[in-house]
Amino acid sequence: MEIIQIVGLGMIATFLALVVKEHKPIFAFLLTVFTGVIIFLFLIDKIAIMIEMIEELAINANVNLIYVQTIFKIIGIAYIAEFGAQIARDAGQGAIATKIELAGKVLIMIMAIPIISVIIETILTLIPAAMGDLS
């Protein structure tokens, strides 16, 4: 029941941050960031297990690991950008949060180009074969 521990930690940190925020807003913000990092560190083992399992599935399915690793990088960019944007919003910096999200989206598109290229090439090789079946 790890989720109970995570939610419990989050609720305690939220309560403490609300109490501390009235007197020392910077400490409340630091507590929020620290709690987010602790929760992330708590999940790292689970993330590593998930990555290993997906890599094993890809190997068994004869999928090129470069594509799987690229997808993992894309997912990592999305999570890191979201985490950074949430921290910026918590600090009252909505404009910076929006820029972090934009940067994450641009980097995801750049990382996805090789995968998109392979998908388009595969579709283009299938189209002539499908057209030949129609005649």
C-alpha cells in the first residue's frame, strides 16, 4: 500500500506548507519542492522495474531497442517538464511554467522525429502493396 504512504506524505506536507506559508512563504515553497523530490525518489525503483520489463518485452518482440529508449526519453521529458512547470506554478510563476511546458513539447517533437520517419516509411512501403491487391 505504497500509495497510502505517498498520499500521507503529501497530505502532511500540504498541511505543514499551509501553516508555514503564513509566516515564511519561502519555507513553504521549499517544503513543497522537497516533498515532490522525495515522492519522485520513492518511485524511482518502481520506474526502473517498469523500464526493465518493457525492454524485455521489446527484445522478445524483436523491436529495435533504439525506439524503445527514445520513447522512454520522451516520457521522461514529459514528466520532468510537468514537474518543473508545477514547481514554477507553485511559486506563482505561471509564465515560466508555460515556457517550461513549451520547451518540453518542442523537445518531445524533436525526439519523436526518428520514430515518425520510420512510421511514414513503413506506411509508404505498404501503400503500393495494398494498391496492387486492389487491381
